Amino acid sequence: MSYNAKEHKQAKKSQKNHLRKKWLVICCIFITVIGIFGYLLLFQGDFISKLISGSNMTDTERTEYVDKISKSAKALSSTDIEAAISVYDDAINLSNDNKIKDTLSYNKSLLCFNNGNFNEALTAALLSENIKNSSDNEQYIASIYEKINDNQNAIKYYQKAIDNINKEDPLSNNDVSYYRAKITSLGNGND
């Protein structure tokens, strides 16, 4: 397969723009979620209890869980990242709901990634992947592997992202092109 310099330059530019857009969206979502939970905890104290009241938790578990969420919000608003990670771990362990575990694991992974703790980010992202398989999760895991210079696993997860992509999404072709370009660049001696 011939791959001339112009196509390579265009693919790199497309990759960079695609990655910027994805991270911008992820950061906006993360900030929004933290803002909503902060608002709910400060102004709608019993809302969280109502939110999780439909789950299969006992009253004691629910109380502990709400307490952990409150501590997490306080830890996240401070600069004590280790405390926030610890609170995430406790909340993940307390939850029996896979959707909640997935969200908490993914958010813990983002927190770790944004603070340079890539190994712990990877562990949390892999837990999230075990709960919910999606193209976005696979791409995120690939980017963590890429960050820690494990190109073989990065390629594997970019391929998983291609396999899990929603073909009905109008941007799926762009995503597939981006992931293939990443696989090509990682496979060309960047090991």
C-alpha cells in the first residue's frame, strides 16, 4: 500500500484535529458532570438518595454510598488527588450497579490520566471496559497505551475501537480513518 507524504501529512492533521475534538468533548462532559453533582450535593441534598433509591442497595449501603459521593465531591474540589482516587475506589467497591461502576471507573481513569498517573488510569479504564464495551472506551484505552509507549496494545485497542464502532453514526467513517491512521503510524517503527 503506497502512502505518500501528502496523504500522511493530511492524515496526521486529521488525527490531531480529531483527538483535540474528542478531548475537548470529554473534558466538557467531565466538568459538566462534576458541576451537576456539586450542585446536587450542595442544593439538592436528598436528590442523590432518590437517584440511587431504585437500586438494590440496603439502606446502610445507600447511606454509605451517598456519604462517599459527598466526600468525593469535596476531594475533587480540592487539590488532594490521592484522596479523590481513594474515594472513587471506595464508591466503586460499594456499588452493585454496573452503570454506576462504569461511570465511576471511567471518571477515576480521567482523573488519573489528567494528573499523569497513566498506569492507574489504565487500570480504571480496563475496569470500565469490562463493564461496558464501546468504541470510545477502546479508543481511550488505546491512547493510554500509546502514552505509556506500549504500541502493540495501543494497536490492539485501536482495532477494537474499529470493531466496536457504531456504523450508523454519521462520523463513523472519520473515526475509522483516524483509528486506521493511528494503527499505521504506531506500526511504522514507533515502538
